[in-house]
Amino acid sequence: MTKQETLFEFPCDFPIKVMGATREGFAQAIVEIVSKHAPDFDAATVEMRPSRAGHYLSVTCVIRATSRPQLDALYRELTSHPWVKIVL
């Protein structure tokens, strides 16, 4: 992939927002996946926000992205998790 094929310059701080139904273990599952793809990710920086009715939870993680393949692999694993509804 050439530099013109991506809008990002690596490395860069990259926020990832993951949404799913509110359930025990959801945030921990997301942190485990993110940490696998970004070993230097600090779980203490995770931001969580419940939906107005409390049925859904949004988990935002900011990683230090090093490449497009890293982000692609992370998005693939997150979107394939059965608890995840949306990844932004």
C-alpha cells in the first residue's frame, strides 16, 4: 500500500469506538482484543458510555496505530465478535 492509499500517517493516535448490548464482561472483552493488536494500549484510558436507556454500551479506546494492516486486523476481530454491534 502506498502512502497515497491511506489518509493516515503512521504512527498516530487512533480512537476506536465499539458499541454493543450492555452485558457483564463486554468492556473487558473489547480491551482484550484491542490489547492483542496494540500491546502498548493502556486499558486505564478506556472511556465507557451507556446509552440513554442503558441497553447499549459504547467503549472508546485510543491506540497508537502503527500501520493500516494493524488497524484492518483489529477491525476484523472486533466486528466478528458476537457481542459487538458497531465499530467506528
